[in-house]
Amino acid sequence: MNERPKFRFVSADRRVREDRRFVAGMGKYVGDIAEAGMLHVAIVHAPYTAAKIVSFDASRALAMPGVVAVVEGEELSTNVEPLMNGLDTPKVQRYPLAVKHVRYNGEWVAAVVAQTRAQAEDAAECVDVEYEPLPFVIDAEEAYRPSSPPVHAAHGSNVLLDRTFNWGEIDEDFAASDHQLSLRVTWGRSSTVPLETFGVVAMWDPWAEVMDVRASIQMPKYADQIARAMRLPGNAVRVHYDIDVGGSYGVKRGIKHTVLACYLSMKLKQPVRLIEDRLENMSSGDAHGPDRIFDIDAAFNRDGIVRSMKMRALDNAGAYAGRAPFQLGKPIGAIVGPYKINSVRYHAVSVTSNKAVQEAVRGFGQSPTNYAIETMMDRVAEHLGMDRVEIRRRNFIRADEFPYLIPSGTRYDSGDYHTVVDKVMKHVDWPAFVAERDRLRANGAYAGIGIAACLEPSGGNSSFEPLLNPANTTTTWMESCRINVDALGNITATIHTTSSGQGHETLASTVIGEVLEFDPDSIRIVRTDSLTSLPGNSPVGSRMAVMLGGSCYLAANKLKKKLKAIAAHQFDCAPEDVDYVQGVLRAKDGRTLKWAEMVNIAHRNFHLLPEDCEPGLEVTNVYQVPTGTDLPTADGRVQMYPCHSFEFHCILVTIDPDTGKVDIPRYVIGHDCGTVINPHIVKGMTLGGIAHGLGAALMEEFVYDGEGQMMAQSFMDYLLPSSHEVPQVEIVHHCTPSPFTVMGQKGSGESGYLGAPAAISGAVNDAVRSLGIRFNRLPMRMTAISDAIAEAKSKQSN
Amino acid sequence: MKITLHVNAGERTVDVEPRTTLLDCLRDELRLTGAHSGCEHGVCGACTVLIDGEPARSCLMFAPQAEGYEITTVEAMSPAPGELGIIQDAFCAAHGMQCGYCTPGMILTAHALLKHNPSPTRAEIVEAISGNLCRCTGYGQIVEAIELAAQRLRGANTEAAR
Ligand code: FES
Ligand code: FES
């Protein structure tokens, strides 16, 4: 299975076609759109963490130059439907603007529309709102208590989800194990924070009765959600997919922004543009990530085999439900990581609080979960005095055990974890690597090694939806491709989504070129809009290599089949007896039909077509996720994503004891995502993911003070890793093709990010172990590290 | 107020409010949308342009303050429509980007660096781009792109000197 299949274009060192427009400054982002008569929106934000809106007066604002309208929540809520919740929690209603109550500091209270953004901003400051402060809750543990003030009184409590899954004989496994230990780790609230904030331009055409939407969006079923909220037919919303998105990594799902802009455009019969400023993006763009406390009990044997795990994950969803609770569900598909843990109890709790709203963040909850699992593995190793690499080796699923069914119901497709680790160990020269750490320590430095082994579930379906919300029976999660060969013989394919840097045009052209044996550069890729598109679910869940790649592959093969049928009719033979080589159709007896001849027959010679053959050369494919077609079982088992990429991080850090600054002189990652379609893209994803993981581990957090005020007001307080912080990364490649996908490919869109926080945490803890310090919380910011070291040292000297 | 800006070797007169930033002026008035807005408070570098050849943050400057300076935006980096300059081509060869949002700023910063220092070390490249945030790439391929561009520019210069 480890033989790399031979490809011409797939896996080859080929350029990413999207790059040309970006280096010229010719990307087309939502902020670049300028429609005639376009109006601009500024937002009025709530200055309270929880409050009742007592009065609202926009008269001063309306009198200001350029101001066209001011809209508040009451008006909006009578004209649009509430935004969709993931769970069946109908009393947790969310509208783009606060209705009667504000539930977090910064929440949107009103929209001011003016001729220019500056005018709108000036007027927003003159909207007079009176509030009556209410009790609030910030902390998740507190919110979980029945005595806490409910964020949504009608819902009755702050609990959105409280569910325990028992997979396997947990109590028996615990009783039969030699050892047990418990730990708690906390994942602080951060996000992907793309450089481009969210933006949308909505344009209601009252003559065509169509809402045209251009947005920096990455969201499944975006057009449907707009139509539902706006009470429009689905075919009255046209989302344009030819907008370049300036980074997303999950969070660009500005449905509240979009519904608001659509409403304003419909009301004012003019194009309306709403673009977040940076503060808005961070405080109230509703795009924060998981905010989670893990409590783990592990049961393991003397030899290091972990038999069972109990995990409670308590997540602070923020003020509205959204899709946050599902971020507790997706990790169920890899809840045992790459290990053969026999049984698992998983207690997933999601609570509302008076913090900003969560959105999907890269990995959809997997990176925090991997951090928890990997910390557990480190603790087990420490408890037993065992090497951290060895303990992982002992627990890994073996290459010959795939497909491997984990207790929670997912069958892992393939992997060869031992070989990847061996390759990395060889690459770093493990004894020398350890010796280097010890040399640094001998010279007085705080140096540590971090290890993390984890999975990237990919090819996203949404099995967590029916699992956590029985009212939702979705098992379909398709992606599509359409290929057309024009009358001159040139190939054009369509894709049906926006992209935010993943290189989907390159992906599609490479795969189609591979199958049809045409230079991918000769294949044009175009993007449709939602009215002309085939069904799809957008690039979430690390799914496009698997799903768009799969659909392009199948569509191209369908085209080939049609060509063979047409050729067979000319040759008077069976289609199986026709060969296709680089666009030429060949009969067994040596007769050939060239591409141009085939195109001519298909487009112009109906009399030469076989019966029931449609003229032209156009094919479509709608591809369902491989595996993952069943609803969950009664005991809560389900096949989550079909494919599982593997990554193994091995890093060396040093810590400056005075400043607490962590340096990473060596960062090595072993990566196996099956067949790679474009090596540049996969490399970029991995390096970018590690940088993002470094941010989550050491720098980034949306800190709230006790009053519910979000403290990160700018890029000065919310620190993104710069080129100074991000280490040079060495990648060790391995390829274990997936048996479930068309070319053996798996996903890589979340690679690096899924293991970097765990590895960095492990390394920092290794570095300060001699001081008796243990960091149980991310991010480990410089101040936290330097304070802990100073405290430990002063204790030691006393 | 009416101001005249020297942009990409041409003169442009625009009528703006005095508080208009150079970034907004370039994007909204001159429709040069290659400079991007990432933070509008001087941290991210997405709005980088060259002012008399040096990288500067166009979000921190008011448009009237830019009068009298030579302003260069990413749009001037292409020798002709559809053609890539050496640095741009190197960014494509190394895939020094993903979403492209930080890319114009990175290219202009690289341009200024390589003009001063044709043979930068890795550390010098890292230093030069440290004021330009990229959320996508982790910088690895951007550094490689600039190394490649430096190498090619040196080659091109030697050839031109012959
Ligand atoms: S937009 Fe100017 S530095 Fe960020
Ligand atoms: S390429 Fe997306 S921010 Fe740099």
C-alpha cells in the first residue's frame, strides 16, 4: 500500500495558478468592489456585558450629513427570521442586531447607513441608547451551575449541550488497569483572525427580484441560510463565488453581517457594503474559537498501554449557540487520536456565557482535543518514567490493522504511524537531538523537547450534526464538478465555492489534467454563482482534496467514458475495446480518432452519435463523501470523516528565564496526508498551520476581564506570530494512500495546527520540569512563563 | 481638498477629505486596490506601499501628507499587464502566499530590501518582513521566494553588466 502511484501532474512540482493574480495585486476581494450608489454601514456596539435596552433614539444620527438610515434590532427581528442554530435550541434566538437585550460587550445594537463609511462612523457615535445593566456570567464552570444567570432567560439555563457517551467497557477497563491518573488542561479562546476582516456587499435588484451577494465567505449552505433568514425563495439569492477571500481557516461565516446587509439593501433599494474594522472583527465579529476545559482520567498498564480514557470537555460557547456545540462533536471522530485506546467515556458540555459568539475554527475542535490527548500521553509517560516517543509507539495502531474501527464508531482509513515516527527519529538523529537538549541544559539554559502525534480527520461530512441533534438527519455532504469541452476542443471546468487561499483552481485543473492527460495549464477553471452552481458544501472540514478532487476525477472519467462510447460507435466495437491515450481514441485494430475529430463528432455530427447520446461534451458529477452515509447508532457511534492524515511533531525549545520568551531552534514534523496533489500547497498548509498553532500555544488569546470586557482591542494586544516568532520547519514526508479516495489523497488544510500546540506545550513543560513547574493552560504567554519561573526560583532559593 | 499625488510614475489629482488615509485614497479614489487593509492601526503591513522607495504603512498616513513623495504600489511591479517582474515570479515559483492578502505588501517590502541588499542572509530577510504579517503561510515559502528572487536578480544584473 505504500507504493506511490505514478502520476504525471498530480504530486508534481507545479505552480499554483492562483498566485499570478495575487502577486500583481489583482486578486478580487470584497473590499475591492465598488458598485454605483453603494451605501456603507457602521455599527453601534453595546458597552455592557449584559443589559436591557431601555430606550433607543437615532434622531441625532439621522440628522447628520450623508446618513440614510438607522436600523435597530426590533425592526430587523420583525422582518427577518432568526439565524440558524446548530442544536435544537429554539429559545436561544439570534438576530444580527440585539433585540431588547444585549448579551455581550460589543454586541451589535444598531446599523447606521450612510453615503460613506466615515459618515456612518461619525453618526454611529450619535445614536443614543439607554441600557439597564443585568447580571452576567463569563466563566464556563460558573455558567454550568444551575444558579448562574441564564444568558437567554427563555432557554432556562446556560446549558446548550450536556451529553455523555460511553463507548466500550470503560469501568471494566479502568478496574483492570494497573494505574490511573487525572489531569486538567485548558484551551484559551483564540481564533484564526485572518488578515482580511469579514466583508459583504449585498445588492437587491427589485426588477429581477434577486439578492446579489458578494462576500469574503467560507461557509456551507450560505445561500440557503440567507434565503431562509430573508424569507426569500432559494432561487432569489445569488451568491457570487468569484470573490477571493483574504484568509479564513474556518471562521469567515459572517451570516449575521450578511443578513443585516441584505435587509438594508432590500429596505433602501441600493447596494450596501458592510466591512468589519479590526476591532469589530475581534470583539463582535462572532468569530472566536473554542474556549475549553478538559478533565481527563486515564487508565493504563505498567507497560504503558492506555486502556481507557474518560474525558469531560466543557466549552464556553459565548452568548449565542451558533455552531459552537458542534465543535465538541467533530473530535469524536478521532477521540482516541492515533492510539488503540479500548474504551472512552466522553462528556461534552457546551454552555452560553456573556462572551462573544464562537465560530468554526480550523480543525473544528480537533486541535484542543489533540492537545488534551497528547498531554495525557506525556503524563502517562512521566508517571511510568517512560520515554515519550516509546509510549506513543506502544499505543499506536499498527499499519496492518487498518481500516481500524475506533470505539466511537469511526473507521480510520489508513496510516503507518510507526514508520513516520521512525523516519522523523532518523531525520533528527534522536540520540543527538536529546544530547543537544542536554548540552543546552548543561550550559544553564531551560531547554525542552516536545513530541506530538495526532490525526487530521479530513474529507468533512457533518455526522456530528445528527449525532448531537437528532432533529437533523443530514447524511449527505456532497461536492460537484462540471466539465465542458467546447466546439474548439478546449476544456473548461466549474467549481462551486469561494476559496480563501487553498488553491482550488490548481487542485481542479491538476486532477482533470491528470485523468484526461491534458496539460492542466490548458484547462480553464471558472467559478459559478449559487444560482448556476451544482450542489456543494464549501471548503470546510479539510475536505477539498478529497471531495473536489474526487468530483473532478469522477467527472473527468465520465467524460472519458462518453468519448469511448462515441468512438466505439465509429469503430463498430464495444466501448471496452477502445483505449484513451492523451485525447486520442484507439481501437484494438489500430484505427484512431483524434481529439479534434471527437470534438467535431460530438458537437456537429449528430448523425454519427450512438443512440441516446447527448450532443456536445459536457459532464457533471455530484460526489457524496466516501463512507459516512449512515445515521448515528442509538449508543452514539457514527462514522465521522472518511480520511485521517497523520502528523508527528518533534521540536526543541529554549526559554529565556527572564523574559519568558520561547525560542524554537528546531521544528521537525513528519507528515502523511496520502497522495499529495500539489506539494507547494500542502507544504504551505503545514507551515502556516504550525505558525497558527504556535500562536494558539504561546501568544493569542481573547482575554476577558471580570466585567466581561474583551481586553484584546487591537493587534497590539492580540499578537499574531510574525516572521521572528515562527521557526524554520523541516518536513519529513510519508505517503500512505487512503483506500477510500479516488487517488489515495487525504486532507491537509488543518495540518500543523492540529499538533503544534500540543508539541509546544510538551516542550515548554519539559524545559521547566526541573523547576517543578507545570503549564496546564494555553496560551502560555511570555509573562505567564517568566512569572512562573521567577516564582519557582524564589521558592528554590528559600 | 484637492491634492496631487505622484503614484507609480504618474500624477493624479484627487479631491479628498483631509482625514482620508493614503490607503483609502489609493483604494477608493485611484482604484489601486493592491494595497489592502488589515488593521488600520499600523501593525499588519497589508497596506504597505513604497514612499520614495521605502516601505511605509499607507493606513498611518493621511493622503495630503503624501504630496510631494514618489508613491509606488504593487500595481507598478508588473512590467506590463499580464507580465510578472522577477520578484513576483519568484513568489509564484516558491508559492510564497496562499490567500494573497498580505502579498502586495510582502512584494514591495522584498523589493526595497533587495534594492539595498542584493544578497540578504536568511536572518536579514526574516528581519525585513517582520513588519508584514501573514496568517496563511508561516513565512517559510515567503523567505524562500525572496531568496530565489535575490539569486535571480543577481544573475540578471550580472548578465546586464556583460
Ligand atoms: S492596514 Fe496598515 S498596517 Fe495594517
Ligand atoms: S497569504 Fe494570506 S495572509 Fe499572507
